[in-house]
Amino acid sequence: MSDRLRAKVAIVTGAGSGLGRASSLAFAAAGARVVCADLDAASADETAAKIEAMGGTALGIGLDASSPDDNDRVVAEAQARFERIDVLLANAGVPSAGSLTDVDFDHWQRVLAVNLTGVWLANKAVIPVMQAQGGGSIINQASITALVGFSGVAAYSAAKGGVVSLTRQAAVEYAEDGVRVNAICPGTIVTPLVTETYVQRGGVDGRQRMSLDDALAASASRYPTKRLGEVEDVANLAVFLASDESKWMTGAVLPVDGGYTAA
């Protein structure tokens, strides 16, 4: 355990697996008390148990990210348990595959409801708490699909592009209240969400069928570093943005992508 986030309270949505679980564990290792929220409440509890096992303090809780009532409830329970909220990592998301003309209406609506509206709802619920206590750090999980074009993920790209724009807007609007809002844009990292997306697409871009292993290898070859990311690559940046080390950063949109968007 370290002191980088000592005495801070963090909410992580989508904390049951992947980037959310890794970031929850990293926050706890840096000294934060963590509210682990996930649609799969059992997975959220499992993440919380891992934190408790390493000597930290955590609360597991169920959350439908697309529900206003659920977001309000999570914030209320976090306040009741820990009395303050210093950090929000709005990470919950669902996978998506399909071109603009292929994706059906219901799928489009679901992806935007979780991946964009869910971020808005989490921000909306927590900002008044942060305003009242004099500030806080919000970290919104976006994607490099918000920054460059990717075939076969129309709804996902649209949602993540919205997250980037929402982040910049909120950063300007709430800066005088001491509320910082930044976005992380990961490249391809092997998480359950990414794996499911590749399976749905049948490959890297949906234009040719290939095995998951072949698709991931082909994706890695497109990165200047010639490898895919690891969950810790994102979690480490999240800790920095949650900490006072980044106190003069707001409105930043930060790729973690092995150089993909620089090439």
C-alpha cells in the first residue's frame, strides 16, 4: 500500500472485471477506499474482497450504469459509508460490433445508453457532492476509437466520441468548483469487453473471419510498439489522474495506445 491516494474515496463503475477491476485494485494499493460498482454485483463484491484481502477498504455494489436511479443510489451509499467522494472513474461499458449501416436500432440504443449516457449519469450524480466538498477528480473512460476511425464499431465509436466531448465540456464548466474532469483513451487491451468485441466482429475490422488469437496478433502488429496494452497501463494513469499529482490537469484527453494515434 502507498500514500498517493491516502484518505481519498473513489467510485469505480464497471469494477467487476478488466480495466475497472485493475483500476480499483490500483486505487486501493495507493491508499484509497474504493466503491466497486458493476452490473454484476457478485463480480463487484469479488473485486471488493480482493481489496480487503490486500489490507484495503472497499464496498461492492450493483449498478446498471444506464439507470439514473442506480447512479444516484451508488453515490448516496458511498457518501453514507465514507462521508465523501474524491474520485470517480466512469468506466462501465458494453462491447459493440457493426458498421453504421449494419448495426440495428436496439443495439445502437443500448451501447449509447451504457457507454455515453452512463458516463453522463455517473458524472451528474457525483459532481454536486464534489462541488459541496470543494473539489474532486473525475476520470472518464473513452477510447482511441474516439480519436481515429475504426471499422466495424460504429455505435462504440460514436459513444466514446461523445465521452471525449462531454469530458471537455464538463472540465470547463466545473473548473472553478475544483472539479477536474479528464478522459483516458485506451488502445487495444485484452479485457473481457475487448475479447467479446473481437469475437462479434470476427476479426480486426469485420472484413474477414479469423480466430481470436489471430485477430489479436493482427491488431498488435498495427501498433508501433508491436504489442497490445495491459490493464496496468491504464490503471497506472488512472491513479495519477486521481491523485493530487495531476492537480493542474483538467479537460485532458490522454491516449494510452502504444503510439497508435501518433503513427
